Amino acid sequence: MKKVLFTMAALLVSVSAHAVHQGSSWSEIFASRHAVVTHGYALGGIKLENACMTDTEIRSITPTRECAELVPRQVGNPNSEQGGYTEWVCARYETTTSAVSRSYEQPVCEEFTPANGDQTPECTRFGSKIVTVPRTIDTQVIITRGEADQSFWKRFTFPTCEGVYPH
């Protein structure tokens, strides 16, 4: 019995030792399937772990497989009682290196309706602003393992593309 308890305790310690935390490196965080990294910037589908930055662009470091052609596929019978629906599936993929501008236009609400009681204010006038992605951004790392989600904030600095692309 002592042997079983010792083995279980050792296993628990080894699992918790590999848990991602505030002091974990970015490579450990990106490798963890239980860590989700969020930020408020539009990177055109480029993941942080595959991103580098120039003065004007954010680029993917390694090529990625992207859907090049979506086609509709009918699911179910549209004439039946349950009906049917259209599902979009990828018909052709391409391997590509992506690049997006560091600066982009983002919609913003310029005016809200006043809130009355339980009503949520609604936007009555939209506008836009120019956002430029800084070299270092604040991210939220959400740990999805365990009974309750945990999270912490961590700063991410984009590597320069000159430093990651071979010359």
C-alpha cells in the first residue's frame, strides 16, 4: 500500500512540475496543449509561436497549410422535416508564408445609447481607429486543465524576422 501511495505521489509531483505557470518559457507555454494564449491584436491568422516582426509587417516564420478553396456541401435533405444545411469544406490547400501589416484599421463604437435598468447599452455610431502592433504585447495565458480555469498575464516580444530567417 505504501508503494502505491508513493508512486501516486511521485506521479502527481511530476505532473504538477510540468504544469505551465508565469515563469514558464514561451516554448513551454506554446508546447502545452492546456495553455491558450490570447491577445487583442489582428495577426491575420499567424500564431504567436510562428510570428516574427519587421518595421512594417508581421510574418510567419515557417510556411503553414492554408485552405485555398472552400466549397459548399449539402448536409441532410432540405425537403425533409428536419431540413438540411450547407456546410463549407476545404477542397484545396496551399502551403504559404503569410505576412500582414503591423498597422490596421479597427472598428470602434463612438457613441452608445444610454442604459435603462437591465438593458445593455447599444452602439449607435461606429467609427474606426488605426492600431499598430507594438514589438512587445501583453498576453493572457489561460490554463484549461483542472477543475477551474486559471490564467496569468505575460509579455511577449516578437522576434525580428532578420534574426529568424536564414540569410
